[in-house]
Amino acid sequence: MSEETLKVFIDGVVNYFRHTSDKDVKVGSPYLVENTHPTVFDYTGIIGVSGPYKGTVYFTAPKILLKHLLLSLGEHETSNENILDIVGEVANTISGNARSEFGQEFMISVPVMIEGPPTSIQMPQELRSYVIPIYWKAYSAAVVICLESSSS
Amino acid sequence: MLHTLLGKYRNIVISIALFLLLDASVLLLNFYISFEIADDASGVNLSGRQRMLSQRMVKSLFDIEYSMENPIELERALKELNLTVNLFDTTLSAFDQGATVTGADGEPVKIQQVTSEKARVAVDNAKVIWKPYKVLLEDVQSDVDLFELGERMSAAISYASMNNLTLLKLMNDLTIELEKVASSKATRLRIIQTVGITLALVNFFIIMFHFLRQLKESDQKVESARKETIEILETVNEGLFLLDNNYVISSQYSSVLEEMFARKKIGGMTLEELLGEIVTNKDLETSKRFIALLFREDIKSNLISDLNPLRKIEVNIADSQGRFINKFFSFTFERVYEDNAIKDVLVTVNDITERVILERELALTKEQSERQIEVLTSILHANPELLQIYVKDVFNSLSEVNAILREPSKSDVALRRKLNDIHVFIHRIKGEAASLSLDSFEEIAHEFEQNIHEIRDKKEIGGDDFLPLVVRLEKLVKHAESVRTLTEKLASFASAAPSSSIRSINDGSWNHLDDLVQTVSERQEKKVSLVKSGLSEIDLSEELRSLINDIAIQGIRNSVVHGIESPDERLELNKGDAGRIDIRLARSSSSVLEFSIKDDGYGIDSDRIRAAAIKSGNWTEEQLDGFDQKRLVSLIFEPGFSTAKEHTRDAGGGVGMDVIKKRVNALRGKIRVQSRRGIGTKISVSIPFVESAEKAA
Amino acid sequence: MLRLLIVDDSNIIRRRIERTCSASKFEVVGLASNGLEALSMVSRKDPHVVTMDLTMPKMDGIECVEKIMKRNSAIRILVVSALSDIETGILALEKGARGFLCKPFDDDQLKRALNELVEGLDV
């Protein structure tokens, strides 16, 4: 896994937030977590990746951040449905960005949105994920990347 | 085409032809008889006219007789007679021989010769009567004087009055007879029509009955064939479908196909729609080109099976969780012919994931063992004890690094501080790797360090600048894991076979302790010499040797890192630039083993212990205020009081003093720490020593 | 007898194909080690069948197949090549070759492939 690959996924999210009314989005220093203890907030949008690398990439955020995100996009209806929608939007942006960056070599799935506990995200237990914190307004979300090289 | 159509539907075609033929002949007959009846009708009319004409002739005769005096009237009456005679004569001979005569409306009418017996008799008799009658009547018409005319008239009238009724009756008979014939023909026509229609109906019912039954039977056959096909398609566990030359999938396909591809309603999809999202575009394009070859008649399909790009293809199917499920499919293609032309291609898809995974696992195992051998050769030269310590050290350092990364920080300043903190760890990992000649670790750590320098040089740092660091971090963790796995394996070999060469490094000389002193002091930029005594002179059980080894390593680390001062400091203190560590093993009595490790360093710094104790959160300042020097020093044996946590630069590498204390206690031994500020530190351990068979050796 | 031209830059492969075919209904009329040689032999010897390697010096198999087809599209070409690149194999068939035999092959495979290739060919 190269930093370039990681960057492609993060850029998708950063770009998304740059288009909100509060453009001030910051990327925190990335770190590793064991997949036995995944980093998950209230809502998560997951995309599957295959190709030279395969695995999972997800965007996870607390409810409060997503509510503010909706508001900053001019959407005042902060229902559960809309929140799931916006998580999906962000995940879509990640996958869209990845598609355009990686081109044909990679296959990127359509995002799946989930609400709640980390048990619903299944990742290889023996692997580690990269967690890249995203700070926006007073809140933090994260892009979590768990990819392994297909050649090994 | 036509032939096969006839073949299949011959019976129905023949039956329908028969039906049409029957209808046509009835129609023709109908026409024919209708014309005949029309002829007969005009015959009846004309014979009726004969009746009338016979009477008119008589009337004309009398007319002539009355008009004798008047030449104009006479001439008119004679002319009328002439007309009547001619008409009667031609009509009669027409009935006799068949000819065309002038009809009532002045148009020519064709009269058939009468054939029926009664009509014949009537005509023949009439002819007999008519012949002399006609002569007499013609005589009347000849241009003669009135007297002669009177003579001839009386002859004609007397013949007429004698035969007129007979002639009338004969003409009447003829008319009746002709009417009878006509009506019998009409009856016949009705019969023929009735019979024809009946036959046609019968034919129709036969067709209906027979062919409906046949249709029903063939429908049933088709239905049961269809059922069989569906049953096969539902139960077969291969993916089956037909593909036409536009790459469109047939409407029928095996149901397992939907499962395999996690798609519904596959029929009618193009190959592109089915495979587009699960194989690469390149594979899809190649496959389409390959399939196009299969539709070419001039190519033998057996001769291109090697070119099938989908013979073993990795597919990625997204599940409901958004994850890609990795599978391996094998596609085979067979031509389907219809009328000797390639109509479709039958595609068979098999899931060969298990087989491929098995193959891969075998290859992977092979590769892993090769890689392990590589790692093994890179670390083989390293002292196993030191290596274990080093790897442990690396893990601790890396988890520290990760913890630093994990702390939330957004500002440039905070990120720069992180960078510095991380650098300390990485630099040490690199330095130690270098001193142990662990090239692989050194290389990764060096890259890591380079990345840090690069980031530092940036004007402004953001979190994403740290991406290369976390990538290297993972690389280091992975490498450390593989080395650890290997050293554990080696250790298990060693304990299974204590006399193995690797273990024997420790057994005799204890030289690895010299290596350790050198490594750690180099890293700490200190000068230290190690003096060992008694280690090789006493035979120790495996348990004791391991314990003493661990105490020695822990003690050496503590002494070099915390105890012994830097060369400059030492010179200032008039101590000589090189520090000294003494390790001694002796029997103080026949049953007690004494082990000590002593340095001439700074002594234990109680202030630092105090600070670390507070930081650990296990003790409050008030508690610590109540501790005397001895109690304070004893804290180093407390669980959770790790030097690694205390001084980040000196990540604990040993098993930890608390563990050592427990092990000593378990052997009913005692552990003592003596320390004098500025003079040095001594750790003494005394352990009850049971004589063993080894002593004899 | 069917006239066979063998095109391969490997001497060993050429000799092997020749040996395998000479005992059957084929008459080997030429051995070429590259596309250019092959083309001139096609003109002089008028073969019915050609076995064609794909990677050769001077003129590769693809170009050679294309040119042979331009001269006489009735010639039946069997591509005999390693399976490193399926696409090139497919390309050769798109250019007019009739079959593909994967290297390495055994004598039986070669015989079977050639027999299949000439099926329906009248001499």
C-alpha cells in the first residue's frame, strides 16, 4: 500500500467537505488500528475495492457532524434517512474519486450505508486498518482504509 | 425450409387442399347446373310460345278468311301468318335438332335438342302433324288469286281444325315435360349442393378433430420438454446460458447463474452488462473478441480453446455489505448449431474458487517459507536473545509511535511536535538495527526517517503529510511480526532441543551480554565495559539460566541507559569516561546462589522514579511523600511501572522488573537494590540452589 | 499430399513439427525462420497449410498472417505459440488464421490440431 493510494481515498472526502459552506476541513495525522477494534462512529458508508489492492474503505462519522453537514448543505430535514443519505454521498464521492484516479485497474463497489455498532463491518481480523481522522467544525470523522495487496 | 414445413405439416396441408378442392368442385357443378337450368327455363318459355303460336296460326287463318275482301287487311293477315309459321317452324326444328332462335325479347336464344323421352315423343308427333300443316300454310301464302286462295284456305282450315287441338296438346306436353326436366335438375342441384356442403363439413370436422388433437399432443410434448429443460436449468449447479452473436444472453439460463453473479433477470442482458462490473474492461474486450471467433464458420472451435481468456478468471462480486467477494470462475464455450449454421454459443460457468484458493495457498505457503528463509538469513547472525529483546523493543516503540499519531492534533505546531516525538523512536530503532546488523529493519527505519525529514522541511504541515509515515509504520510492524514469528519458532525449536546451536550461544560464553552492552551503549553514546565472573562456572538448570539471563539483560539496560553517565559527565565527575558493569554469579553457600549486577554510575534517581510514579497514575503525590528512599526505589518492581513508560527515549526492552521479581519470588529467592548517589547501583539476587545432577558435569 | 510450410524461429520446433508431420499426409515443402522467408516460400511453394510462430525476428507472425491472407486466403494457418499473450493469439485469428496450438505441445496434440485444421480441404 502506498501513500498515494491512501491519498486518493482521503482526497475524495476532503473535496466533499470543501464544497460545504464551512470549507475549513483538516486531515489529522493517520494511524493504525487492529481490525479487532475498528474505529466506527454512529454512521458509516462502506465501499468495496478490488484490483491490485482489495478490501474495504469506509467513511464513518458521528451523528452530530452529519446533521451539521446536512444543514451546511441547506438541508434542514435531519431525519435518519437523510443522514444515511449524506453518509452515502460522502462514500460515493470517495468511490467516484477512486474510480477516476485508478481507472480501469480497480473495481469499486457501490456504497453501502450502515448505522450503529462496529460489528456490522466485517474486515479481516488479522489485518490492520489505516485510520485518517477528518476534522470539520468542532467534530471529527474518519476515513478507514483496509486494503491488502492482491499479489500476496 | 419449405420442405421441412411440408414435412411437419403435410397432413394439415393436404386436408385443407382437399377441403378447397371439394368446395371448388361443388361451386363449379353449381355453376354448370345453374346454366343448364337457365337454358331449360328458356326452353320452357319457347315451348310455351309454341302453344301460343299454334293458336295464333289458327287465328291468322280465320283472319285471312275475313279479310279476303280487303286487300290491305289481307296482306297484313298474310304477313302475320308468315311470321307465326316461320317462328313456329324454326322453334320446332330447334327443339328437334338444337339451334338458335329468336326469343320473346327479339334476342337470339340457344335451344338444346330435346332428349327426354316424353319430350321427344311430343316433338316427333308434332313434326308429323306439322309437316303437311306447314305445306298447307305455305300454300296459303303463295301469291295466288282470291279464288285459288279460298280453295287453299279451306284446305288449310279444315286441316287446322282437325289437328289444331292435337298440336296444341303436343306443345303443351312438351312444355310440361320441359318444366319437369328443369325442376328435376334444380332438385339435383340442391342435392349436389347439400352433399358437397356435407362433405366439406365432414372434412372440416376431421381436420378440426385430428389436428386439434395433434396440436394438443405436440403442445404437451413441447411443454414437457420445456419443463424438463427448466428442471435441468434449475437443478444443474453450473451456470449455463446461451449467447447470440450480439453477445445477448438467452431468456433461459440455469438458476444457479443468478446466485453466482448475485444478479436477477439475467436473460436479455448483454455479456457486457453481466461481466462489466466484475471483470476488468480488458478481459471483457478480449472475451468478446474470442467469442466473435467462435461465430466464425472457418475456424475450428477445438483449435481455439487455448485462447479462451475466461478459462480461469478472477471476478469481484459486490455483496450486500458493499464488500467485494473474490471468486474464480471458469467459463467454457461450445457452439450451438441450427441447420448447420452456428446459431448460439453455449456458455458454461463453474465456480472454481476453492480449487484456485487451494492452489494459491500452496503457492503462498511456498512463498512464505521462502520469505521466512530470507528473513531467517538476515537475522541468523544476530544473537537470538538480543533479537528477541530488539523485536519487543520495536513493537513497544511502534505502538508508542502509533499512540502519538493517534492523539488528535490539527495545528502545524502540534504536528511538528508529533514529528519530533516520532523521530526519537524511529531513530533508535534504526540505530539499534544498525548495531545488530539487522539490515531489513535498518532500511525501513531509514526510509521512515527520510520521510520525517521531508515533512519537517515543508513550510506547513497537514495531517495528510503523515501518510507516508503511517505506511512505513505498518511496514515496520509487519516486518517485526514476521521476525517475531520466526524467533518464536526458533525458540520453540531451541527448547525442544536444548543443545541446538542457536541456544548454545548462550550456554557457554554468555557473550551475547557483551554484544548487548556494546549495542545499548553505542546507541546511548556512552562508553561501558562489562566484567563477567562466575557465569560459566556453575551449571544451571534451564529455568535458572533463563532467569539470570533476563535479570542480566534488564540490569544491563537499566545500568547503561539510566545509571552510567555520558563520557563528558563522567570526566567532569572524575570517574574516567568509560563506565563499568560487573556481573557476578557465585554460590554463597552450598545451597544459595548469589547473582549480582553492579554499575559505577549515577545511582537510582529517586526524583525520576517519583515523577514516573505520579505520571503512571497509580500513586498520588501525597502517597509518595510518605515513602522513604527504599520504598521509592522498590516501586521499580511494581507492575505497571515500566521504564518504557517513564522515559520514552529508553523504551523498556526487557521483560520488566515486576516480572523478574515475581520469578525470583517463585523460586523463594530475594531481590535487593542498593544505590548510592554518584557511586552506583547494585542489584543482588539470592536464590536457593538445589544440587542437581548437572553439578557432576 | 498436403503441402505444409513450417514457420518458426526455433530450429528445434521446426524440426519437431517436420518430424511429426512427415509420416502423415503432409509433405513439408518449406521451413522458414521468420515472416519474410515465409512470405517468399508461400509464393514459390504454394502451401495448403502453414504452421506459424508469432514472435519472430524481421517480420512477426501477425503481420505474416495478414500478408499471406492477402495473397491467398484459402491457405489454412495454424498459429503455434506460447500462451503468454492470449490477445495476440486472438489477433492472429482475427487476421485470418484458423487455429491456435499452445506451446509446449506433444506430438499427438500437433497431429490432432493439423488434422482438424485440414478437415474438409480438398486436394
